[in-house]
Amino acid sequence: MNELLRDTLAEHADSAEPPALDLDGIVAAGDRRISRRRATAVLGGAVVTLAAIAGGVTAARSLDRRPAPATPPPFAERRATYAIGSQIHYGKDVISVAPHRVSALVQTDAGFVFLDDDNHIYVAGPAGVRRIAPGKGTGRLTADGHGSLVGWVEDYTDRSESVVYDVAADREVARTAIGNLRGPLLDAVMGPRVVAIDGDTAYFGTLKGLYRWDLKAGTGRFIAQLAPNVVRGVSSGQYLFQRPLQHPTSGTGLAVGPAPSDSARRTFPGRQGYLSPTADYLVAGPADNQRAEPAAAALDLYSVRSGARLALRHPDHPRLIFGQWLNDSTFTAVGVRAGQNAAVDLLTCSATTLACQVSTAAFSTFTFDPTPPRDLPFAVPLGVRITHYFG
């Protein structure tokens, strides 16, 4: 490039003006860009908020759909219990059944079932007191350690009928004369009884032997030809029965096993026995030496699994009358103090601590009525009267 051309181009460059800037357009474009960013942020925040609200609604609905906690039956809890006259003392609560007098009682989850002096059967529950059966010779009630079932036997001229009744449903679930038909010359030495209710199974000690009754199927199965009182109870499928099997009035001991048998491995001294709900423990006592049933005796506590006697402490109470199992390892008993016509205390005893504590002190006396039927003035949830037979 020659010198003349360079000088010409430089002159034109120096004389050229810079292009005009559209400042208003630039500001407007910037404002539009900022607006778009803010709108995006607001929209994004709104989406997040809606998502959170939606999640909250969903969670609330999910919580609402959860089933409400089941209300426990009104009398499901087992407490230290006894009855005197027309009052049932259920822990600290007192239930009046006036004008009736309680001669025997058991507890179900739906209420207390009791006998009056005429052996009529009543229920004391949340709705009050109602009569459910005439009794017809009934002198014994049987209930499970939990649930709403109770059993008894009704006597007729030609038969006895074993009955199982659902207190919560207010209806009979079983009634059968199986094993209890009476011939013209039959004079039973010992009457039939409902031996036990264990879940959905009832055990009937009949005149012909022991029957196992499926309460759901409504059918029975013959177990063994035994006297009505040979099997003393059934818990968690384990039988508590006397030994030897064929001498119901002179047995020398008790045994626990999956079936009544003279070859049972676990045996215990005593004539009266009370198996815990899980069949882990047994409270057992000697033969009746006071002509009373159940007898006040030096009851012992045993571990069923090991067969060992557990050193249960109940000072100042040389004799006990069993009450009921409150749970798998705790039971109540009436503690009889020393002396004639002695005061009695209601005790709560533990198989884990091996101690008995006084729940109610001096609530009655160990004094039999001088006139028949010669009962004690109180009852405990065993289902039978505490009776002196002679003298």
C-alpha cells in the first residue's frame, strides 16, 4: 500500500462518528429480561408450595384412614377381686348387684357372671345386671382367663346339658347333652361340669367321660373315660389333672401334660390346683382337711417346666384360698391369718418376685355360716361357693 492511500484511509477513520446507541431499547430489553426471571422464580415457588400443600393433604388423609385404636372390652383387665353380699369389689371399684347376693362368680371381658342363692345366673356389666339363665341345678361357673365366654351345666330329669355362653354377644354358643344322658338306674356319684374353656375350645367332664368341644365347629370329640372332676383345668392346650386317673376321690397328686395320662412326666403334690394362662406356673395345695371346697391350705407355687417348687413368701398367712390369675405370672389369693374365725386379707402374689402383697386388709373373716349351705361370707372369682360340708 503506497503512502497516499494510507493517508487517505486514516483521514476517513478520524472523521467517522461512532454509531448511535439506543439506550432506551437496551433498558427496556433489560426490564423485560428481569421480569421474565422474576416470573419464573415466582412460578417455581408456587409450584413448590402447591406440591407441599398437596403432600400435606395427602398425609392428612392418610392419617385419617388409619383405623382408630380398638377399645378394650370393659372388664378385660383382671384386678384383685372379691364379693361380699351384693357388692363386687373390682380393684378400687365397687359394683352393686342389689337386691341379689353373690354366692359364686367368675370374670369375663364383658362382665362378671355370678350365681345368687337360688343358683340363678346373672351378668353384671356396663349395662347393669341382667339374668341370663335359671341355673337348673348349676353350682359351678367356668370361664377362661380372657375372653367373654362362660360355661355351666344344667340338670334335667333325664339328662344334663353343658352350656357355653358368650357374654359380649348375649347368646349361647354351645348347648349339648353329650355324655350326660341319664338312665333310669343311674345315680351319679359326681355331677358333670364344664372343666375348662381354653380359647375356642371347651372341655366337658361328663358322666361318660371327658369331651373336647370345638366351639366354632359345634362338634365334640371323646377324649377319655374319666370321672367328671379328674381334669381340673386346661390352659394353652395343657391339661391339669389328678393322679392316678381312676381314683377321683383319693388321688395323691396332680400332673400337667398335653393329654391326661398316668405316665405324665410333670407331677406335683396336692389335690387342688390352678394352672396359669400360659401353663408356666401352677398353684397347688393338699387334700381338703377342713371338709371345705376349695380348702384353705398351705398352697405352693411351682414352675411347670422345671417341676421346681418356688419359695413364695406370704408371711402372717399360713393358709391361702386361691382367687384368680391376673396375668401369666400374677395371681390373687385370700390370706387367712392364724386363729379361729381369723381375719382374711386379699393378697396379690407374683411368680417373678415370689412375694405376696396385701391388696385389701381384713376385708372379711374365715367364718362359715352355721346354717346350710355353710358358706363363707365372701366369694372370689373361682366360680364356686366356698362351702363347709359337715359339722
